[in-house]
Amino acid sequence: MTRFALDGLVALVTGGAGMIGQAVARRLAQGGARLALADRDEPASVGNDSRSYAADLADPAEIRAVVDRTLADFGRIDCLITAAGVTSTGSFESIALEEWDRVHAINLRGVFLVNQAVIAPMRAQGAGRIVNIGSVLAKNGGNPRPWIDASEQERAGNAAYGAAKAGVHAMTLYLAKELAAHGITVNAVAPGPIASAMTTSFPEALIRQIPVGRMGKGDEVAAAVAWLCTPEAAFVTGEIMDVNGGLWMD
């Protein structure tokens, strides 16, 4: 495994208790980063120098408190990785407004709030890395579902989730242009289907749609995130990096 040089950098990872958040935390720790991990439930510590914070990542005051605590504990924030997210299924027509708002509160509004909160400290430092976690579902209108019969279509949609992640992609591009002159890069990583305890029952028909012939791994997403946090990625900004095995190419 390639070790990305992140020695001494302070990384704030939201969604730090989730599968991708934990994979990112492990990879950053292996590179020598110091970690602040935030999630609804206090994340498990990772590495030799980490702090964990329990917070509602849709609440502006709690997000601000996480950023302030990170600055108090570490003195700076070099990298922000926004891995917090909730899933949602259902046909577009069936989505209740409350469900739409629930998904967007975490997956888009919360990402906006924490991105906004780290701008001032990063700008004062003269450098920073922001990596938002997007999704292939923001690009492809949903995974192909040839195995789903008509009776299952209603529960198979991902419109609320995909729309929120599309907002994350667009926000990433705008923020990348706004912050480039301050030495702050802003990118997103857009995973495809990733193997986890929640996806063990994915049908073979979906896997056959992926050109590499398998689902992705959390560690593969984490490797892309870690590289974008390195000094070597200083000339990369405004990129939506696909990690999807060729499921969607643009």
C-alpha cells in the first residue's frame, strides 16, 4: 500500500463513524495525519493522535462547535473530508417532503455548513484541502436495475440522495474557483457501489454492469481522498474524481 505523506497535517473527517469515514481516517492516519472525527455517534479513535466528537451534522451550531473544538485541540485544520451522509430509496413521485428535507439536511446542507466553517481558518493559514464525498448517483440517474420488476421499482429509486450529491458536486466546483487564490483546493470523490455490510446482497446483475467486474472497497475510496490531501495534489482543484470501476465515465 502506498503511504501518502501527510505527516503532522490535521484532518477533520465528518461521518467519521461510517464505513467510508473510517476507511479515510485509517488511510490518513497511516500517512501521519492527526485526526478529528465527527459523527452523530462518537466515532472510534483511529491512529495515535485523534479526537472524536459527537454532533448533529445538520445543525449549524453543532457543526460550528466541531470546527471550534478541532481548532482548540489541534490549532489548525489542514484538510476537511465530508463523509457524513444518509441514504434514501423510493420513486420520485413517492418521496415525502419530510424525507427530501431529511436527506438534504445531512447530505447537502451539512456539507455546505462545514465547508463554509473551515474557510476562514484555512485562508488564515494560506493553504487547505477540502474533499467532499459525492456519488455516481449524482451523475447517472441511478444505478441500472435490469433485475428489478415493476412491483419493486418504487423502493429502488435514489432521487433524493442523488439530487443532494449533485448539489455537493456543483458546490465543490464553485468553491474551488472561489478559494484557489488562497491556496485552498476543493475536490470531490464520487464513489460507485462500494462493498459493505449493507451491500452484501447486491444482485450479480448490478455487478455485471461494472466494467471491472466487482464492487469497490472503502479503502479504494480512501486512497483517492488521501492523495487529494497531499502536497502533490496542489494543482488539482475543482475535480470530481470517479471511483466506480468504470460504471460511469465522463
